[in-house]
Amino acid sequence: MLEKLKRMITAAAADYVDIRYEVKKTTTISMAGHELKKAGSNATDGFVVRALKDGGFSSVTVTREDDVPEAVKLAVQGASAMAGGGKTVTLAEVEVFEDNVEPDLKGDPALVPLEEKIALLKKYNDIMLDQPEIANTNMAYSEVDREKFFVSSEGSAIRERVCTVSIGGEVVARRGDLTQNIRAAVGGANGMAALKDREDVFLKRAQIARELLDADPVKGGTYDVVINPSLTGVFIHEAFGHFSEADIIEDNPPLRAKMEMDKQIGSDVVTIIADTLIPNQVGFYKYDDEGVPVKTIPLMVNGVLKGRLHSRRTAAEFNEPVTGHCVAQDHGFEPIVRMGTIYLEKGEMPLEDLMKQMGDGLYLCDGKGGQTSGENFTFGAQYGYIVKDGEIQEMVRDINIMGNLFTTMKNIEAMDNTMKLSERGGCGKGQMNIKSGYGGPSVLIRSMVVGGV
């Protein structure tokens, strides 16, 4: 296929052209309560052609091989039409690579029968439904297997397969008119091994849902808080991570000024890393969809901004190094700047000492949706606990946290010595990106505004 792609773009009258061909296979199984709602697989394929000419840049997507010659012509024509009509595009120079990357899967999902996947989902679903006061579940098995072929006029020729699996959803507890729900998920990029023998995860999540029926709503106010690794990951991804994506701040002068390199953004204990090369993690890949090898990027070191995530275009715009973070949802989309795995580095103390350092406050656990508006954020926590004199007390529910990114970053005081990364990714910036993972340790933050009753 790589040789065929090379021939397709050989005659393109452009300064630069690349083509990506992709075969995407998906398997989805879903259950609502005890009922199996859906079970099946699907395969699609397609081509994305991009062309640069005289500073204009354009892309065309097609699904049929016979349409590729016309797509190449249209991409070149589109680039010519864009030239002089807007921002002049330059692509940062990159090394040429020829490579063939096959994931290290422990149990290749493609070799596992659909019936076995249904049985695994049903087993975990039944574990939750068998618990007292669990009224319903909405659970799904998801498998996305992408085989990507990339060729550029510069000489790069890369094949990479990426495969992601997960089982996740929500469990609902009910007592009278009161209902509470908790999310559960397991998964990764290392094959079926990430899903096997995970009964304890689903049992624990059902138990937490049931315990929430006895919890009181949190009282709104300003608290010192410790957030657990799941909530840390959501905060780092949503409130900070997107501002590290160069295309987000590119045309926003005030925000670009605040995210100036070598500027003190957080407290001196805050170090944030973008590392998509962590083996087996949901965000893992070796090359992005521009054929650029992904690099591990220290985004913030001791509170000082030190890195940014780039495509070839934005790297040239900012005069900063290319990072290999330009990816697409699939063959229906051109790639854009996206996070892979991003995390806050851990500290040195155990969680118990972190609680003692906080004293009185709240221990908040697991993200539950949210939104950002510029540098301000609002996130939900699935559950939490009151903490008195460093000791965890009664559970609370119906929790929202809110604040300003830059103020909150400077209010981070300490972290514990554990590290946990999400097992299922997801980000909806323009396109869905299931390879977007996040995490970190538990984190002590002073003076957090908490919404409640």
C-alpha cells in the first residue's frame, strides 16, 4: 500500500503533498440493565490528501481509491486558491522516516470472537446489577482498530496500527425517589489483557453508587481540597492541556501572552508532562498523522511554562519545535493539534500525609463532566468526603468545583506519591479523540470554590 500511495502523489504540482490511507475497524457491544442492546462490527476505509502550494494549504478526503487522482488535483487547486487569501502557511522541517509499527498486544482483540467479548461485558455488568439497590446499568464494550499508511512528497513512508479497547459506562443506584450514578471504565492500548480479571473495579464502583444514597449534598463554599488522580487528570487536560495546544491560542493574543514560554504559570511544585509514548496507555502512538514521531514534552516545569504541542504548521508559526501531536479522528478528517497522554508529576508524601497537611477540607473524587470558558472552568466530582484534622469522614455528593486556571495553578500546594492514568480516553475538540489520556497523583489545592446546597 505504501508504494501505491507514493505513485498516487508523484505527479502532484505542489510544493508539498501527503496522503494518508486508513482502514478503521470498530466493534461495539452495549447493554442496558440485563438487556443486550447492540453487538456488531464495522469496517471503513478512506484517503486524506493534503497539499501546500505558494503558502496556501488545503485537504480533501475521499472513500474510493478511484477518486484519489481527482482528490490530489482538488487539494492542489484548493491550496492555490488559498494562497494570498489568508495566513501564509509554512510547514516546519522534519526528518524523513520509513517505518512499520505493530502494537505489542497481549491478546489481539481482532482474534477474539464476538461471543467472548459479549460474555466479558455481561459478566462485569451482572456483577454490578447483583449488588443491593443497584437499579440499572448502561455499559458498553468498545474496540477501535486503525491501520494507517502515510506517505509524503518529502519521502516519509509509515505504516502504524493502533488499537484501543475499553469496557465502561455507568451504574445507577436507587432508593425511593433518589438516584445516584457512578462511572466505571477499564481499558488501554495493550489488547484484551487490559480488560481481563477486572471484577474488583466494577464491584467497587457499584458499592460507591450505593453508598452515595446515604450521602448528603455538599454545602457550597470555599474549601481547601484534595482531588484524586482521576479528577487531577480531568483538570489538567481540560483547564490547562488545551491551552498547550498551539492552535487553541494561536489567534487569541491575550491568551497567547499569558501562555508565553518561560512564564511562571503555576506554583513551584507543578510539573506537567505530555508523554504519549508510555507503553500500553490509552494515548499511545509512535507517529502522528503528519508522519512525525511523537516526542515527550515537559509542558510545565516547577510552575514555569516550558513546552507546547504542535503540528508542523503551528510549529513554524510559533518558531518552536515540532512535537508529533497532530492527529485525526479517522480517515474522514484532516489532522489537528491534539493531546495524547498528559499528566501532573507526583510528589513524595503518602496520601495520609497530604490529608494531614490539608487539615480541614474536602477530598473530591473522579471527574463527572464539566466545561471551560476561556481560562475559567467548572467540573463535577462523582463523589467526595469531608476531611477533619486530616482524617476522612462522611461521604458527600452533588459536587461541582470552579475557578480560574491561572489562580488555581498557583494554589496547588502538594501532591502525593502515587500516579494513576486514565484507562479510557476521550476528547471532543472538533473531532472525537479516544487516544487522549490523562492522570496524575492526588493534589492539595487551597481555596477552591465548591458548588453545592
